[in-house]
Amino acid sequence: MAVKRNIDTVSIYRAMLGKGVGVKYKRLAKGIEEAIRTGVIRPGDKLPPHRILADRLGVTAGTISHAYAELERMGWVVARVGDGTFVRKRDQERPRDAGFRNFPGAPDACHDMSRNMHIPGMEADQLARHLAQLAGDPERLRELLLYTPDAGVLRHRQAGAQWLAHGDFRPLAEQVVCVNGSQHGLLAVLMATLRAGDTLVTEQLTYPGLISVARLLGIKVIGVEMDEEGLLPASLDELCRTNRITALYCTPTIQNPTTAVMSVARRQALAQLCREHNLLVIEDETHAVLMRERPLPISHFAPERGVVIGSLSKAVAAGLRAGYVYVPASMVGRLTAAIRNSCWMATPLSLDIASAWIEDGTAFSLLDEQTKEIDRRKELVVGQLESVIYRTHRFSPHFWIDVPAPWRASEIDRSLRQQNHLISTAEAFSVSRGTFPECVRVSVSNASGGDHMLCDGFAALADVLRNGAGSPPVMLS
């Protein structure tokens, strides 16, 4: 039956090329799309390999590649390196194929240790009081329902400068632009500074939202080798000498997912390299804010090319969607144009709440409570990891855990899913479709079932790791 279906499918492809007008690859892509729509080609079916189909149809392999790429762009197929091209089917998608999501829609019965989230605290009470005050000020409410300047009103930008500031890094409000959270800030920065076809470099393991938005904008992403501090300057230098690079994106403080914190010397070296190769530096400090006394950003050492993105999502409230981007003065106009084109303006009400909380210290109190709760939860579960090799940072809400040979991270993930526990594997953070370490990221952020569920999840993880290895791994010093 499989052979018969393959023969029929090829004959269908051949008929498609003889219909319609236009270039061959578009005729073929349109025909395959129609076959998928009508059920002739079914979800999960594997399309013929490029070369084989090209030979049978009497066209070039490039024609097949262009047709498949068009189908992937439209969301009809999934291309998997080393495996083939498949008609999109939900249960066939790997984490990286599915794209970045901040809410995976897991069943309520599952204990989600896969995501780093803000841990709910007293922010709802603070919001109720603030909204009650606003309700008594009709004039202020009317102002918040009007259009604002693209970059945000001055008061909101001043609050953003205060939120981003630490140590000797003191951004000017005139160089801070308001955005709807860090992800929107990242989108706006890439829209303002890169074009489709440009190349951006980042850590080999990086924030999945960066991979997702770069793919959306047609930006090529290359991974830089890493060590225990983060990306390696020597690797960046080599890539810049062999590729035409436009920008660097990185997370120097509490790197996601490895938890690395880059030394000041490493930051200075990277700043110098970015000057030598004329790179824009885009730094994500969304998690870094959890570390109040953190090293200066790379942008401090190269202010003429440095961009810093931050928000309140991990420290105060994810749903507030209040974020800030610090850019060189020469870039403000381009960034505000990107904001205008993506959402017209950041939401005034959210920014007004965030500004009030930053000004009166509420935001920093909530930040301190967040770090205390992260610390408390990690103390609860760290004993479960005594026989496991892992990395973490005091202020990080997650552990980066090695999977002992001969087991693979995907097998650990699958085993825990069967027990209704969710984790993230290194594949979700990998820039390369090829190799990535056999590691998993496990967060303490979600405790919807309370401390008991949190401890059960880590106990199940430790048990799977120990049984999978056959014998307990050596403890990392």
C-alpha cells in the first residue's frame, strides 16, 4: 500500500506542473497545497526527497527546494534536517518546529516545570489599590485613553531609565523607548536595525523567542560557541571574519538557559570585538533584573552601538506587558518608527501602572519578594538533585541539568510527560538544527499544586535521571 501511495503521489505532482501559469515551483507548491487541503496528501505524510522527485518530474532539484520552502513558509509542511519534509501534523512537531510560545496550553493536570514564569505574589493587591486611585481621577483616566508619543510619554521613559539602571549604568530617559514587554522590544529592535537576509549571531543555546522572531523576519541566526561564562569572544571573532554579521544578541547575566553570568573582563572584550567588526550589541536583561547587584552591561563599554532590553515580566507581573529599550541616541527615531508600525504605541495604562510602582518603590519591593520566593523554592528541591550534575545561579529560577549517558534529553522529557511533569530540553534553545547538548532546563516557577507538587516534580525528575543512567552520576563540584 505504501508503494502504491507513493506512485500515485508522484503522478499527482506531475499533473500539477502541467496546470496553471507562472514559474514551475509556484505551480507545484500550489498543487501540493490543494492536495493537502482536499486530503489527497494527508497530515503526517512525508514528501519525496528533493533529488528523487526532481528526477521523476524532469525538473531541477532547485525547483523542488523552492516549492517545499514556499509550503513551509505558508505553514503547510515541516522540514526536518536529516529526516525529510512532512505535511504539518501537531504531534510530529519538535519543540523548535512548533516555535516559541509563552503558554503551551498544557492540561491543568500537568505540573509545568518547562517555563520560567513570574511567581504570583502581592501584585494583584497592589493593582487593585492603584486602579481604585485611578478611578477617582477621571482626568487622568481620559489621558490614558488617548494616543501617546511613539516612544512613550516622558514620565514613563524616566521610569524605564530608573528600572534599567544599575551600578554606573545610568541610561538617559531620552534614549529609553517604551514597549509592550521584552518580546515586543526585541521585535521592534530587529525591525529597526536588520533586514531580511541579514545575519545575527547569538549564543549556541539562546532564548527561543529570539529564534522565533528572527525566523519571522527572515533574519539568519548563527550560534557562537559557549563556555561556563557564556559566548566565547574567540568564536565571535572567527565568525565575523568568515561571515557578514550585522548584530550580536546575547544574555550576559543569568543566561537563558545555562544560567551563566559573564565576567566584566569578558564583557569588555566583547565590546571591543563589536567595535572592530562594527556589530550592533543587543542585550536582553529580562532575567538579569533578578540580580540587583549585577555586572555592567556590554553596552556600557560600547554605548554608541549598545541596545539594552528589559521589562517587569519576570520580577513584577508578566501580564502587565511593560518594557523598555535603551538605544544610542542615533537609533531612537528608527526604533520609534518600528513601534509605530508594529503596535502604534505601547499601552499607556500598563506603562502608567509600571511607572507609579517604579517611582514609589513598589516594583523593587515586588522584585525582592520574587527573588526570596525563588530562593525558598530552590531550597525545597535542591536536595533531590544531590546525585545529578547541574548548573544554576542564586537568582535564576531554573536548573540546567546534564542528562547522563546513554540516555537522551528527549527520552527524559517523554518519561516525565507520562507522569504529567513538563520540562524543556536543550533542543528548544538550540540555534543549530544539528547537534546540541543532552541537557534539560527545569524551573521552580510554577507551583500551581503548591510545594507538594513542586517537590514531587523534582523527585520524579531525579528518579528518571538516576534510573536512566544506571548508576548515580558524579556530583559537580
